Amino acid sequence: MKINPINLKAINSYKPQLRPVKQTEQGASFADKIEISSAAKEMQVTADYNTERAVRVQQLKADIQSGEYKVNARQVAEDMLKYYRF
């Protein structure tokens, strides 16, 4: 027994089905927007950090060249153990 569909659109599984697309407002502009979170804004403030680091690096270079820089072996060993244990 064969049943013929009445008033049904045939579905072809090999062709993508077209779906109606909602129309957006014609007057809307499609400009890119960016929103930066407060945490990201805090991370952007690096000017103070960079200047402090540059001063510290210059101080370390001067100490190393003059021979005044001393390495704390105990602190280095403790830090290495912390790094490799965890």
C-alpha cells in the first residue's frame, strides 16, 4: 500500500533547506564595539611597573659589574624546591 503525502513539501536531504532569515533594522550601523572589563583596565596600567622594573634592572647590572652582588644560596635552594615540588 502506498501513501501519498497531500499538501506537504518534499524534503530533499541532499540540498540544504532554506530558512527564513529575520530582517534587522535597515538603519542600524554595523560598527565594531569593544568593552574592556575593569580587571583588564587594571592590567593595562603598567607604566609604574615598567619604570620600577627598569630601575631595579639597572641597579642589579651595576651591582654585578662592581662585584657587590651576592647570591643567597639558601633562598635559591628553597625557591627551587618550591618550584619542583608543586
